[in-house]
Amino acid sequence: MGNVELNLTHARMGQGVSEVEIRCIMANVEITVPQDVRVDCDGESLAGNFEVVRVGEIAPLSDDAPILRVTGNAYFGSVSVRIVGKVGPGWRDRLKAWSVGS
């Protein structure tokens, strides 16, 4: 019974699928992802909503772009995944910086 904001715009996601499972009861969950990540949103809601919102101008994705799969349930609340335009380095640059720093 509250709000959660999960900002993944600077997260390091490699190729393949990353999954986030949400259980939202009388609350709001907002996930923000960069434009270079493919989003697969498949959730169920009861008296609420599960949605993907695109903010700003979104560039076409490459075929090997990482996939974020958001699943789960929203009961009397909402889950929204916001895809935002360019906010930082692309996923390849974030992954390269992470592997060099390790």
C-alpha cells in the first residue's frame, strides 16, 4: 500500500531477457527504462492497470537489444512501464563500462 519507483535508465543489462515480477496490492509501481531496451509487459490486473507508456521520441531498436519482461499482478493499483528517450549511454556502452571496471 504505497508507491515504488524503479529507475533502470542506467542499469547494466546484457543481451537476452531480464525479468521483473511485480505483485502490486493497493499501490502504484512505476518502472522507467531507456529507449534501447525492448519491453515485454504481460501482467494481469483487478480494478487496476498494467501498461507501457512511451515518453518522448523513441528510436528504432537493434535486433540484439536486451529484453525486459515485466510480469505479475496489480490488485486495486497500477503498474506502468515508462520508456523514455535518450537519457544516458546506450546498453552496449553501459555493459562495456561494467566489464572493464570489474
